[in-house]
Amino acid sequence: MKNTLKYSLLACLSAGSLMMGSCMKDDPNPAKGTPVEEASLYVIRNLYKNTDISLTKSMTSGAGITAGVVVSNAASKNLPDGIIALENVWRGQTRGLYIQVADAHKYQFGDSLRIVFEGSRLTLQDGNLILTGLDESKINVAAQGIQKKHRAISIGNLKANYTQYEATLIKVTADVEPEPAIGTTFAGEKILMDGEQNKLILSTASSSPFAGGSIAPSASFQGLSFRKGEQLELRMQTAQDMVNPSGKLYRGWPETFEEPYQVKTSYNMTATNNLVDLTTGTWYLLQSIQGNTAGRDRIVSGTQAIRFQQNLSSPAYLQMNFDMAKGASKVSFWYGAYYTDRSSTFVLESSIDQGATWIQVGEPITDAPTTTQSSMAKEATFVMNITVPVRFRIKKLGLGTSTDKISNGRLGIDDFAIYQSY
């Protein structure tokens, strides 16, 4: 192989510099060292144009192999027989694909597979894009035990961009509707609903080992995105895929900072004492505004989000000036750096004495991603057991001007949610 590469390179050099463009090929994923004979799942999925198709190398510029990590767990018995889910990342784009095999138990969660796909077919089965007709002697397990994480996503985003998340590991935070009685099990179909009334079906086969487990009124539910006809579903794979169980989301939440529109447009509005009447109550926004710059502000829902000022030497606040009467079992919100700003450091604090004193909840957050690192904001979740009236605030620390050792950029926050005690 080395000699072949050497002779090819010499041939290009001898042909002169004008020929170099035809001799050299772009590596489709140089950061990962992906060879040119490999087509990503992103590329494979894009070959499907609303009709079944047989795959050939000519469709992928000579590439005949695709690869990815198995993210399905056959032991869960919560996917159709003979179906595995494969996920990979190419040029920062995560994509998944369902693969039909003779025995799904042969492939374990975390197995890295290389698949010769020529001669197989892409087909739509009950709404799911599936690669069928593979010669399984040409499926190679290249590595095992690869770690994969679930991506937090809103139900609304999942519905709007389903093909980006099909057959990938996702996590949604939602209530179970109607509220389940104590001891209600996972088995069957349960409606998951977020604060914006977006719905998703949590589907659990009765034969699944965890089907008899008890479901909480609200949680972050993680698993695989799946379709059953027009019905969009989430398929958990273990009982541990119900993360951070809690009481139900308070009615009227999350606070999306949408209404009234663009009332707080200055970081420090002394005339109003930085108080803003939002749909959930009165909030104190010190050195923070309602931002609406698409692609820069971290807007998860609607058309605006909260934006904190940068480079301050004193704290900035997004603070409730009212209490939640039934305590709290969980708080969640979405966050990210504004545009390409540096990250920052901020904390969640609670008060059970009407704001006289504040106590930090959990650990400081320092990993707000830029829009170039991720177009999606990150979700923060804090679990607690507060049974008395409580209020919360986000405090962005005043670390001063950003330097090579200090990061203190603008910060975006959206969809602040509070869950009743549980």
C-alpha cells in the first residue's frame, strides 16, 4: 500500500504542478483520518430521494464503505427484530441510520462497524429509513466499547428536523400526560409533552425488560428517535434512560422570555429598576436583555432569548421576584455563548426567604458553547428537593475583562423551566 501511494505521488509530481488538482483528492474528514473510500452516513442518507434505491459506488464517487457506532441495544427488545441503529459524525454533523441484519444481538452497543454497502438498498419502512439487503460477511467490527452520549433536544426541534436525529441518541425533557398514578409502568405508549404543548410518544414494548418499571410524572427521557408511520416516537433502551425524574412542570412554564416583546433592550435600565413583567411573573434583569439576533442569540423557542453582558467585574442577574408555592424538584434551562464570544461562568441560586438570602444550587457552569462549536444550545438540569415556596436566579459572575486566562463573554439563556416538588 505504501509503495502504491509513493508511485502515485511521483506520477503526479512528474506531470507538473498544473496537474496536481486532478491528482489530489480532498479528505472528506481529515480530522478523523477518514479514507476516501468511505462515505459517511450523512452522505448515504442524502442519496435517498423519496423512493427506494439500490446503492452503488458510482453514487458516492467510488466510495464503497460506510461506518459508524452501534447505538442500539438489542437486549432492550424495544426495536423491531433484526434492526440496529448506527450513528456517526462527519464534518461536525451527527447522523444515524437503521440497518437490517439477521440477528441484532450479534452487534453490541458501542461496536464500531465498517460496512461494505454496495448492492444494498435504502428503503422507507413505516416512516423509517433503513439500509437493507447487506451481505453481512462484509460487516466488520473494527472496535468495541465506544462511548456515545445522548444529545439534549427540544421536542419542537426534533419535529422540525427529524431526519437529522433519526436513529441517533437523543434526550428530551417533558411531562407525562395525563399525569401517571403512582406505580404506572413504562409499558405501552405514553404521551410526553413539553411546556409549549409539543407532543412525543414514548413507546415501550411489553416484552422489554424494563416495561414493568414505574414512570415518573416528568423526567429527561433518552433513547432512540423512531417513527411508526406518521407517529414520532422515542424508544428508551434501559430503565436508566429516565433521567432526573421529578414532579410535573408548573403550569405556564417554561418562561420563554417572549412576552412582552423587546421591553428590556438595555443592559441597565435604571428608570425601571431593571424589572420586567413577563408571563410567569416579575423578573429582575440586571446587565441582561431580551436579545433577538437570529444565529447569535441562543433562541430555543420563539424569536428572542436572554443575553447577558460581557467583561463585567460585577455580577449580572436573571432573577425571579416571586415564589413557586409548591416548591421544586428540578430546574432546567438552555444556555450557550452569544455568537462566537468566549464562554463565561454562571451559577443557579435559590431563595426560600423571598430573596433575602440566596444559596447556590449545584456546580458552576463554564462550558457555554459558541455558535460555531454547536448551533444548538446546551441544556442544564438541576435536581433538588425543596418542599417550601422558592424562587431562583441565574448569576453570571463578574470575572472582569476576558484575557488569555479569563473567559467572560456574553451569555445566552432561554426556556427556563421549574418542576413541582415530587
